Amino acid sequence: MRERGDQTGRGWRRASRAAIVCMTLASTTAFGATDTGQGSNTATDTDTNTVQPQSPTARAIADQLDSMADGNDRLAAIKAFYKARQDRPAWFDTEGDPNEQAGAFIDYLHQLSQQGIADSAYFDSPLANGVPNVSSDDPRRLAAADVALSRTFVALGHDLHHGVIDDDSIRVTWRTPNPPADYQQALARGTDGNPAQVLNALAPQQTQYANLTKALAQYRQIADNGGWSTIGDGKVLKQGMSDPRIATLWSRLQATGDAPADTSAPSTYNDTIMKAMRHYQTRNGLKVDGLLGPKTRSALNVSVGQRIDEIKLNMERWRWMPASFGERYIAVNVPAFKLKAVDKDGKTLHMNVIVGGSYNDKETPIFGDTMRYLVFRPYWNVPPGIAADEIVPKQRKNPNYLASKNYQIVRNFGPDAQPLAVTPAHINAVANGDLLIRQAGGKNNALGLVKFIFPNDHSVYLHSTSAKSLFKRSDRDLSHGCVRVADPVALASYVLDGKPGWDRSRIEQAMHSGGRKKVDLAQSVPVYMMYWTAFVGQDGTVNFRKDLYGHDETLTNALDNTSQVTL
């Protein structure tokens, strides 16, 4: 996933999209150096409504467009763009000289790596050396160059707006996706004004995308400065210890701004270095103890090239996101084990969460939907697989297990389902999937005292939990896929805002007394399950998180193997 000349990251190998230009230009040699006169030969003057002779270049452009198979909205936009201008060239003048916009577009391609996209994916020889050298004496070649530049412009605009990856098995399709871009208008504005401005407007406008762009430049500068040295293996470094690795560690922390740049390495592992280590551990999602243990050392030794790649991967994910999350929304960053709830007034609620384990298909899915209601003192409808694989063996070993955990055997999960007797025959029926198990509401319920429902195809929801101690762990991929929240009262107060009579006191009362109670929200709330392994914190520091489910690796492979994308 490496741009041309970037020796720090893994190779982002992709056939050049702007090879379209090369192949198109090369194919013009078969037509000779002069126009053959084939194709349409008239054009309508829109001002006088009279038929005007069409130039050889315009006829050649019309032939180029006619040879393009009908396809998606981008192809249609290009054809409509040229039709609106009577097939006149957009990037060259009547003599075949490139205009200002053509040069500006080539300059933009040279700077494309700033957006985390490899420039080699869009242009190769002859674009690598600038605008193709063409002439009005060769209308076919001029037409091919003009159309190829337009196709490259639209292809890049699409990738900035929609993302490089089109594979729906990899990218996330949100319920409120970006509206389709008007590529005809973008092309018209780009060829008549500032191409860079038009293309930048197609890229994500979210603050986090801009912040990652700055982070990418920062880490490339670190790479240009030589990167950082790896920390050698050894015992855990604690306060007061002396160790030859301290000097290397200090230099490593200075490279990423975790330690002051204008200071010498401490002679011992003192408060100064522990403060820098805690800063590093915080922004990398590690246990914040200030010590150099195995996990922290492993994170420190990740190369600057890999960090650059991780930033670029997350920039690609931002291209998949909706243009706006809405005035109020809930966002869960799964690899960071964090939830953020944003209100209309800009106030933000933050809390720790527990997410699905990275094993045995327990991953929390990445998707978005809309929260519509919550349930106090809910039943936990145990998934049949968990009932058969985990609960039945415990009941067979301990005949009082179901009763001790408030589990019930039922025929269905309907609200009127009646508990059945706990008998060996019924236990066998649960094991075979013929009967079900649910857990009655209460303080020992696996879902805690409230669950937050945003109906979805994954049967995933947010809920509280009685296992509060788990939130103290730094790695919290511990659930079966649903998301456990650390402060359910605060979250319930947030989602029930605007619901008459539901203040914090009533919420706590509903959680701790009475039976199951469903409460519809006064206003539905969008919920986004996201996967950010690189992001910029509120304090401006670059954060990294472990690739919990291997999604980074999958996306890297997809980008490495993406073939030339045609319009």
C-alpha cells in the first residue's frame, strides 16, 4: 500500500487507472495522423439554433464517446458533459495546447499521496511527465487525450467520494450513504475552474479525515527523518531501574512526540520517562502503567511504515462514511472499546464498552442502524448455540445451575411464553434446538438492567452488564457480539431526552424495580458501529489500535489486489 517512492510501507500494488490514458493514446496510431471523416459531422449552435460544421477534433471526440459502452453513472456523466459542450475538447485549446486546468490536474495527481491514495493508480507514462503532447493536426490523438483526462478526473473523483474499494464484502454500506456525486457538474466545474478545489470537495469533509491527512504528513516526516529504532527484548522496565535500552526508548518516544524533543535520555527509568510512557500507552490503547512491558514494547516496535499504512487504511474507511451523522448520534469504535454519544448542542458523552471477541465468530459487526426503543429489566433470549454449547453442559454438571442463574426453559421468546419444568428431557430438547432458554430480568441478568434496541439484521444491541469489573481491562473484546456499556444510566438519559417524565430518577427506578418495561424513544437515534484503528484524539494526538478482527489486513489485501478500475 505504498505510493511511488514511499519505501516505508507495504506495496499498494494496483494497475494504473490512468493507463486508460496510455492505452487510449496508443490505440490512436491505428487511425493515422489525420481525421478520416467518419462519425457525425454537424453540431447545433445553441445560441443561433442553426447547424454548424463540427471540427475534426469534435468528430473524433464523438467517435471516442460512441465507442464507450453504456455503463454506470460515471460513464453517463462523461458523455453528457461532452454532449453539453458539442464535443469540444475540455483540456486542450483548438491548437492542441493544454489549458491551465490540465496542468493543474496533473499537479493534483502528483500530490495525491497526501490523501492517502497512491498516485501511480491514476497516471503513468505519458501523464507521469505531464500533460500528453498532442496537436490539432492529429485530432484522433487529441480526442483520445482529452477524453482520457476526463475519465481519469471522474475516476479519481469517484474514489475520493465513494472510496477506492467497491467490494461490498469488504466496505461498509451504511443505511444513510453519501448521495451520489454529480460527476457531470464536477467535470464541468473542474475543467472551467479549479480542478483541485472540485476534487477536494468530493473527498470526505469530516474533521477526522482532515486530521488524518495531517497525521499522514506527520508520520511521513518521521519516516523521512529515519523513523525509529526498535527496543530490544528484556525484562520489564520499572521505576528506578537502569538499563541500556533506556536511551533507545527515549529516542523512540521523542520521534512521535511522546517525550520532549530537546531533552537528553534519563539515566534511570524515572518519573520523566514513565510520564512519556503513559502518554504513549494512552494513545495506543494499552494498559496505562508507565512500564515497558511486552505489549507496550511490541507496539513501540511497529514500524513507521506500518503506521503510515494504517492511517491510509482508515482514510479509505472515511470515504465510505455518510456525509453527515446527524445532529444526534451514537458511535462505537470497536477496536478502541469506546462509545461516543453526540447531542444537538455539541455536548458529547463518552464511555468504555465491551465488544465481541475476536474468536469463534463472536465479532461485533460493523454497520449502522437506528435506535428506536429501550427495554428495562429485559429478558436475555439466549442464542440457541450458546444454550446448547455453554449452558446445557453446566446444567448437566450441576442440576441447580439454571435456577441459580434465573434461566428458564421456554418454547418461544414471545412475551407470553411460559417457563417449562427443568427436566432431563427438556434439557435434551434445548441441546437439540427444539426448546429455548431465556434469563429473567434482574441484577444478575447477562444484559444487565437495560438494553438499547436498534433493530438490525445482526441481532446486535447495546446493553448494561452486572460484570462491572471487566471495564477496567484495557482489552475488552469479551462479549458474544453485542456491546456492553459502562454507564447505562447516562446512556438511557441521553436517548430518552425529550421523553416526558423520564428523568434520571425514573430511569434508575425502572432499572432496579418492577418487571420488564419497553419505552419508545421520543426521537430515534442513529447508531454507528465503526472500525477505526487509526484516529486523532481530541487533544490532537494520533491514536492507534490493534486490528482486532483482521479487517485492516483484509482491506490491505483488497487494495493490493485491486485491478485497474474502468469507468
